[in-house]
Amino acid sequence: MDLIIQTLTKNAFVTALAVTGLVMLFSQILSKYLTKNKLQSSAIAITLGLIAAYFAGLYTNGEKGISDIEIFSGFALLGGAMIRDLAISSTAFEVDVKEIKRAGKVGVIALLLGCVIPFAVGAAVAWTLGYKDAVSMTTIGAGAMTYIVGPITGTAIGASSDVIALSIAIGLIKAVFFMIATPLLARFMYLKSPRSAMIFGGLVGTTSGVAAGLAGTDVRLVPYGALVATFYTGLGALLGPSIFFLTLNAIF
């Protein structure tokens, strides 16, 4: 047993990949037999990961969740920004350029509305809960866009770590919600074509939520929704610390 633990610890990144694969397999089994594929396996896997990170943090009194445990230290790299950005950008390789052009002005409008509306709602909720300074409101509003835009914006404008943590939490709730709700509401939203998937990706924005939700609806739609959602993340990261922050700073 000691030899196995030493081997797994020395090959921490491979161990992290293997554990992730097992969690995904277990999530797919739960999705298939427990929910009859109504609950997307990605949503189950992310929920299990969050639970594991929480209890690992309690166990180690650390700051990085399960990667604070030596044998699982490979998750620090696997869950880091480099692998995340690679996974997001790789979805673009399956996109048909002709289908992108079909989105046209509607896709651009959806992208802009998808940025402005969640930010405004998030900032308004922050104000009602007592965060009435422009920095906190902007950070929490950006978190309502995605859990990536929130910390990027908060770091850029000097938000406190507590407020940045709130922005990440809001973004995660949004992502998990769309993972679960998209397959259930797909017919209502007429989510059937690449064009509708791109509009959906522009309105929702959160890449992980869009990709997992569309995977549970029609896997062929994933690259189109994820591509626009990736643009959403970049656009949000630009608008958050600049136009959005300056607007709120002028008002409040």
C-alpha cells in the first residue's frame, strides 16, 4: 500500500487525470440509472468535485481544496488556468464557419444582452445586500456573468478577497443551474440548430454551463454554443474593469 501511495504521489498529475476519469464515469452511471439522463453527468461531476474540495479543505485547513492533500496535488495543475483555457479554446476546432455567419446580428445582440443583463442584476442584488460601493458591485455583477469574469474584474479594480469569493460562488451557481436546466428547457427555448446554440451561448455566457447543458441536449450543438460563450468571457473581462466599473463609479 505504501508503494502504491508513493507511486501515485510521484505521478500526481496522472493520478489527478485518473481520479477525474473515475468521477466522470461514476457521474455518468448516476445520470443514466438514477436520473435517466435528465440530469447531465457534468453537473453531477462538478457537484461531487465541489463537495470533495470542501471537505478536503476542512481536513487540511488549506486554501486549494483537494490539491492540498499530497497524493492529489496534481489537481492544482489540472484545475488551473492553463488547462481550463486549453479546454475552452479547443472547442472552436469543431465549428463550421458557415454556421457562425448564420448567427449574424442576432448573435451579436445576444452577446451584448448576455453581458449587460446579468451584470445589472448582479450589481443590483449586491446593492440590496449592502455592498454599495462601486468596486464590490462591479465585482459581484461581473461574477453574475461568469465565475471567470468575476475574479478577473475584482482583481483589476482592487476588490477584497471576500467579494471576489462571492463573485466566483455566484458564477458557479449560474453554471450548475444551466447544466441542469438546459436539457429540461431545450424544447421551450427551441434549442435545435447551431444558430440557436450560438444565440444561447451569447445570452448565457458561462462556457462550462453552456457546454454541459448543450451536451445533455444535443452534443452536436456544443462547439457552437461554447465558441460564442468563449467570446462572452473575453468580452466580459474587457467590459467589467472598464466600462461597467466606470459607469457604476460615476453613479455611486
